[in-house]
Amino acid sequence: MQDFRKNDKRMIRSWAMFDWANSAYNLVITSTIFPIYYIAITTSKSGGDDWVSFFGFEVINTVLSNYALALAYLIMVLALPFLSAYADANGRKMQVMKTFTYIGALACMGLFFFKLDTLELGIVCFTLAAMGYIGGVAINNSYLPIIATPDRQDAVSAKGFAYGYVGCVTIQIICFVFVLKPDWFGIVDRSFPARLSFLLVGVWWLGFSMIPFRVLPNNQPSEHAFGKRLFERVSTEFRSVWQQISQNKAVKRFLPAYFFNSVGVQTIMVVATMFGQKELDLEQESLIITIILIQLVAIIGAYLMSYLAKYYGNIKVLMLVTLLWVGICVSAYYLNSEMQFYGLAFMVGLLMGGIQSLSRSTYSKLLPEDIEDTTSFFSFYDITEKLAIVVGLFLFGLIEQITHNIRYSALSLSVFFIFGFLLLIRALRYNTYLKQVSNG
């Protein structure tokens, strides 16, 4: 890794700008305009379940989108350990990060051509965009222990998420104008504003990513990989990191808890808009405004949890947040009014920002301070999260497919948060280092 000073403000701002860039995908494509547009063009006007034909298979529309997203995560779960080992072994962290960004951004641009009669194209681009996002985030996360000392990692992680939330809200508002006021621009095709939004997200994502690409350092090839063939270098790197993680009791205690919490959190983030649209029949304007407010509240949540962690410790704050998520899942089952949906959305935003930011910095603190193979180490963190999303989306879709009631799917997520809470207790009880992290 090239020489530079940790906690450098310019370096941290540039790193945070990657969150600013790619969070546009996470909001517009995952949470707001895409799911609303997708539901609108695939909903049957005759009532009942909304079935679509995908390469000859008949499936409920929301189940198809959830399964497509789950497939993207599953592919990345299998690929990330080897891609990250390749990046560390060969000194190509930045090149891998760029590749994923280009794939994701171009796939978003490809969604501009998504209509009902091009459903297969739309789902393929939707899947590729998710893969690009996942890979880029995994590499970006691995920079946290490189650019910040442990005492600053909670605040720096929160800064990254704050940049992301502000960035995605900014592009969302721009897209919002086209979606709600197409007549201002002489747009007569009702599908055009949403499709234009997908194109703008791709341009935004690619354009602002150039800032961290110019400033963040690349890594040097791993010393133990010199003089070996490509496959051998990657294999050696993977085995080395796997061995270190296997011997790191702090990480081994934390990751299972993170897995169960991520099943709930990440699934809720993906399906929240569809839930409000299907169960409460909310207008798209109300849904988009709600999601924007969630992002703004999440900024408060990220900084609030970072602040509380200074006094009560990372793990204890995560335990509190996990219990509150259980309450959200139970409340969603009984949700029956628009005002209740808004109140629940506020809590989702507050806890979403907190648990994401604090989980990332907690994991970073648990890693040895002198490690250089941060990409590989963080790939296991991201694999845990993505595998959790695969499980969450699969079970969420399966329960809805069986029961024909999305409320049961929402309620089932509370079980994962309960397991996550119990595993955090177990981690604190049996792991001295996690107790030190919890004490700040």
C-alpha cells in the first residue's frame, strides 16, 4: 500500500464519496422508483395475485424480483472470497472496485429499456446492477481500517453512511421531479420518467465514483504471493486469510450475530416499499417521500449510534437496536393505516442507519491493526451480509408464495433478530476482546 497518513480528511472524504455515488442505486433501484415502477407494470388489473411470465415460468411478480435479487447475492457470496483474494494477492484492489462499479452503473443505464414486453431484459439488468453494487461496496468497506485508526472508525463509518444517505436523497429528488411532474418537461410516455431515473442513477453512480478512484490508494501485492502463478497466488491468499479468521475468536463470535441481524435488516430495506404498496395501497408519491425521509432519519441514526457507542460500547448498542427491530417486525404484521406506516418508517430509518454504520466499524475494530489484506478480510463480512440477504429474500418470498400474505413474511423476520440478539449476548459473555470493544 502506498504511503499516506491515516485519518487524513481528504482521504476520508473521498472514501465517503463512494457511498455518495453508489447509494443512488440502493435507494432508487432497490427501494423506491424501480419497485414502484415494477409493481405498476406487472400488476394485473383483474385483481388477485399478480403473475408474470419469465422465460416461460409463471411466478408472482414480487417473488420474481426478490428471487432475482437473491440470485445476485448468492453469486456474489460464492465469488467474493476469490475475487478479494485476487485483489489482495495481485495488488488490484482498485481495479476490481472499478470493474464492479462499471458493471453496476451500466446495468442501471440498461434499465432505461425496461418495459413489460422486455421483462427478461429488465430482470437481468436488475440482477447485474445488484452484483455491481455488492462488489463495489465490499471493496470500499475494506478501506476503512486502512484510512482510519480504531478510535476513529465509528465516526468515519458513520460519515460514509451519512454521505450515502445525503447523496441518494439528492438524486432521488431529481428523479422525483421527473416522475411527479412529467408535464413540466413535455413527457407523455408514462413509463419514461421512471426509466429516465434508472439512466440518471447509472450516470450519477459512475460519475461520482471517479472521485474515490482518483484519491484512494491501491494495494501492493501480498508478499507471500510473489513468484507464484495466478491461481496459486489467489489460493494462497485465500487460505492465509481464512486461517487468520478461523483463529480470530472475536470475529468468529461477531459474524454469526451479524448474519442473523442482516437477514432482517437487509430484507426489510428491500421489501418495505412493496409492502406499503401492496398492503396499504399507498400512492407512489407517498411512498417515495417516505423513503426519502427514511434516508434523512438514517443520518441521525448513524451519528446517534456512533455517539452512544462511545459511552456504552458497540456491542451493547447493537443489542438494543436489535431488540427494537423485533418490535418493528411485530408492528408491521398489525399495520393497518397510513400514519402507522409513516411512524414505522421513521423507526426503520433511525435503526437502519445505526445498525449498518456500527456493524461495519465494529467488525473493523475486531481485525488486527497491522493487517494488509483488508479486502479479503472484509469479503467475509460482506459475504455474511449477502448470504443473509439470500436467506431473507428467499424465505420472505417463499412465505408469501405459500400464504399469499406478505404480513406473515414480515412477522417471520423477527425470529432472526431474536437469534441475533442471543448471539450478541453469547459473544459478550465468552469473548474478552468483544467486551473491550463493548466498553469502547
